[in-house]
Amino acid sequence: MEVLESELDNLIEKLKDKVTFKNQLESLNSIYPFSKYEYIISKLLSEKILSYEEYIDLRDEYIERNLFLYVFELTGPRSFGDTWAFSHLKTIEPSLEQATRKREPSYQGEYDMLLPYNGESIKIEVKASRAVDRDKNDMPLYQKALSSSSKANFLMNFQQIKPSCCDVFVWLAVYRDKIRYWVMKNTVVANNPDFCPQHRNEETASREKNYDKASIFEGQIMIHNSNIDTISPYEVDSRQLRQAIIEQYES
């Protein structure tokens, strides 16, 4: 949005009545589907500051920069972390299967997906997060959404991590313009220096800092600017997802 607003501001400066127009914007009432941006673009088109072809280019470039902005508008952890994330992974790797009791009679919801491999099933726990500006408080997620090239302070919280219940983790980080993927063996996550308890258990309750990581059944890892390098070696392209899962499983 910052890029679009900058581009529109530069074009507004070319208007003969730019001062009057800016004052109109200050008092403009917007009701869907009529917005401030529709009002600005209409003015620029009518004054021939912006051609139709230039408008199309402006529109296409904005869409390309914000392909996944809609994901930040999904409300509720299940609509994003379960419904959207599972569907997205199935789209890019159809051989993944959602775990059910029909496929695994002993299944009790402790992992999310399965990858059939050599007569076995690789148990996969899927974790998804959205990259947001951690310095923007009390704002809707879509207004805090970051691009993959942003230098802002970001925070992604991967929660309810249970290394003892799966073979491999697949993590997704959604940015407004792209999605990043990491594939890690369960022991890689369990040994991450930032893996810590999410829900205190009998072993960790009395030791806030010096707990034994091996005793953590369910934990979390907060990924931010200063520690994202700890998972960088495990980042993969979406086309490499299946092979990466197999390689981590066999490692």
C-alpha cells in the first residue's frame, strides 16, 4: 500500500488544483465499493494525468505486490492455519493427504498430514504464520502485512509445536507478495535454541528458564529478524516440497 500511495501522491502533485483536491480528500466519506483510491484514480483519469493504459499497469503492479494480501483478512486460527494452509499445500503437492482416522486408525489429531512413501506414511505437522510488522499495534492484520523485501521488524509465531508426534514439520510464512516454505525434521525443531514451552507441564512448571527441552511436549517458536537464520538452511521452493519432506524424514 505504501508504494501505491507514493505513486498516487506523485501524480496528485501534477494536478492544477492539487491543493483543493487534497483538502477534498481530507473530508472524503468512503462507503464500499467507493473508496479514497477510486476517487483519486477517477480524478487523475478525468484530468488526463493518468492514461487508461497507465492505470492498468498501476493496477497490475499492485496486484502482483499483494497476491496474498487476502490471506491476512482471514479471521480465526482454523480458517487460516487449517482450512487455508492445508488446501494450499494440497494444491502445490497433491500427494499430501490430510490425516484422518480412516487412514490412520490410531490418529488422535496429533499431526496434520501424511505423505505416502515406500509403503509407509510420513507424519507431517503443518504450521503457518503471517509476516506482520511487529511495531504496528492495534491495527488489522492486513494493514500490518509485510512484503518479502521489507526491512521492518517482523514477527511470526509458530505455536502448538509437538515434535514427538510427527516425523517432519512443514512451515509456511505468508507475505503480502509471496509464500515461503521450510521443511524440518522433528529433531531439528526440538533442538532449535528458541523452542520453548507453550503450555507448562509438570516438568517445566518449576523451571522457567533452565527447563529440559526434551521434556517439552507442546511448544512454540517465535521467528523474527534476529533469529530467522536458524531456519534458513531448511527453506525450500514449493516445487521441492515433496523431495524435501522425504530427505528430512530419511536424515
